[in-house]
Amino acid sequence: MSDSPDSAVRAFIEGHRAAFLDDLAEWLRIPSVSAEPARAGDVRRSAEWLVAKLAETGFPTAEIWETGGAPAVFAEWPSGDPDAPTVLVYGHHDVQPAAREDGWHTEPFEPVIKDGRMYGRGAADDKGQVLFHTLGVRAHLAVTGRTAPAVNLKMLIEGEEESGSAHFADLVRANAGRLGCDTVIVSDTGMWSEDTPTVCTGMRGLTDCQIDLYGPDQDIHSGTFGGAVPNPATEAARLVAGLHDEDRRVAIPGFYDGVVELTGHERELFAQLPFDEKRWLRTAHSHAALGEAGSTVLERIWARPTAEVNGISGGYQGPGGKTIVPSTAQLKLSFRLVAGQDADAVQRAVRQWVADRLPAGIRHEITFWGATRPCLTPLDHPYLQSVVRAMGRAFEQEILFTREGGAGPAADLQDVLGVPVLFLGISVPSDGWHAPNEKVELDLLMKGVETAAHLWTDLAETGRAR
């Protein structure tokens, strides 16, 4: 066997694989469900377990950070090199609810290894992808002969991601000094497939709202009054009908202000992915693709902003008919945002659009539930190229690029800390995040370990060259 650094990393990882998987199984047995108040003690126990494991790994600082809700974990391991860049790893230790009766083949909090996979809630989302950094940094030290990482390594592992990250932005702002870094690595993401390793380069943002419409002071007779007074249910329908133009573009004036358009190169990179529309539609439980004209499916869900109707209600909903003009109606809308869009500006545009379209006699209220900003790392960013190189060494093949259509707390880190956010994840769609029988592919998990082992040296070299 070759004595190259890559083979030495693999040999170290393989020699510690069994103990690592034992650790992961032990952590997965802690049902750290942040959405269930009765599990608050388990979420804290999960944080305490991780603090102990990070200290055992070698982090000289590993501590619990209290929030207004579930505890987070912070750890820090200085490099000792005066010119070393500082890297912050983000993940979360809380998990989604799970019960055997949901359709699990095994007990969700009693991990099982079968056919090269570990089944258990949190195996992929996100405990497995947090824990691989512990073995990764040990492999990094063993092969380089260092006693501390080549970068100043920090970790922030949240305890409320699966219940909305309600206190996360405040936590980051309150501790911005200690969290200061040159880049953030988010290990709460995935790859395109087992055969197509990819790096995510961005996530969309989100703002959503409820629009309450009020007409008559009470439900009134549609024969006596209908056609002569405004109907809030009709006006709700007119708002929905006017939300998009004939090309399925959002018709709210100013909605696209600032949008960073895809370059031709980015379109080419998306097109390199082995996308099967029929298979995607099966996953989407849908029967046809539809969206903004001129954009492919992947472009629509990764790089284009959207407006979706999440719910419509108003008037009589019971059996049979009831001939009324209802007094109220309600809409729930959500807007996915892309790089360059400002959530506050979008909210103002929505408010103005609604006000301009409603007739006299219809009062309305709009409630927005906050916002998550989009984040995007340029393809040519040197730190992103470090992730690509490290992942390429682990997988021994070309690494392609994706984005995420959803939103997450990564944008809070980008906004507060003012640094680029990078994504390093090895989970694949079949892992079943949030679903029964969640699992992680163990060979891919080891590739995550291997990537992390290579990454710190590459980032250190890149940081010194900047």
C-alpha cells in the first residue's frame, strides 16, 4: 500500500472506524427532540455528551452556551500558528420527532447497522455530519504530525435547528466576538447522490406572511347584498390570480430588485448534473413540472425567487351550500429569496401591492413572521476551492456544484460575522431526513471524515496566500 498522505489518512480512519461508529450510536440514543418540551432534558443531555466528546477529541475549550431555549455547544482549538485562518464549523445536535408507529422498521433511537448503513434519528441530520469532524481532525493531526489543527478551529453546534432556530441569531450576535472567523463550514447539508459528489454553494432565503381580509361586519345574504358590496373571498382570489404573470414570474412590482442572475457558466454547471425530471416528479409527488418561463427545474428551485400560496380560506366550508357574502378571508403566502434580494424590501413591496389591489370596503392586515436571508458563495472563492479540493481527494473524482432551495440559519452566520459560508455535507436524498427510517451511508460518512482531514491543511495554505 502507498505511503502517500491520502492513503495514510484512509488507514487512520479505517483503524478508528469501529470506535467512531460506537460513539455515533451512543449519541443517537439520546432523543434530543427540541420541538417536544418533554424532551428538553434529553436535548441538554445531548449537548453535555457532545461537550465531553469534543474535550476528549482534544479541543481545549468545549462548553455549553445557554439560549432562551435549548442549549448550544461551542468549542475552540487554536492552531498556534500566528498566520492561521480561523474556521467555524456549524451544525446542530437536536433532531426531529420520531416514533416507531410513524413507520420505522426499528426503534428510531436505538441505532441499527444494516447493509452498510446506520439507521436512527439524527444519523444524517445532523449528528453524523457533526461527529465526523471529531475523527477528521484526529486524522489530520495524526498524518501531519501536528499537535493542533492547521487552522484556528471553532465549532458552534445548535440545539434548536429542528424547531425553528428561534434564538440562534441572538446567540450569534451576542457572541460575535468569540465566533469571529474567516469562513464558516456548514455541515448540515447533502450531496446530489452516492455517485455524484457535490458541494452546495448557496441557500435561498425566506419570508412568509398571513393576509387577513375583512368585508362586511358579518356574513350577509348573497341574494339581498351580493354583487353590490365587496366580497373578501373574491378579493383573496383576485390577489392570488394576480400573483404571477403569464410567464409565471412574480407580478409584484419591485420583487426582483437586486436579484443576482445566473451566469452562463453557472447554468452549464447545473446542466452537468444527472437530473432525471420523471424521477424528480416522483419524489415531488407531482405530475408535471411548472414554473418561471425560461428557467430549468433546477434553476427554479435553486436560483430563482418564488411566491407560493400556502393556504386560502374564507366563507362557508361545510357540506352543501350557504349563500352568503362572507365577512372574512385569509391568505398565507411564502416568498423564497435569492442572492441580492432584501427581505425588508420584499415585505414592503408585498404590503404596497396588496394595498394597491384591494377595493374600498375591504380592510386588511398583513403579518410577516420574520425572514431568513439568502446566502451565496461565489464559485471562484478561494475557500470554496479548498472544500472542492479536499472533497476531490476523498472521493477521487470531479466534484460538481449544487444549491439548496430551502432556507436555514447559515445566513445569520454570514450576516452577523461578515464572512463566506461554505457547505460540506455527505448526506444523500435517500437518507430520509425528517422521515421514518432515517439513515446514513457509512462509506459516505467516512468520506466526510476524510474530507475534513484534508480540509484544514488546504484552508490554512489558502488563508496564508490571501
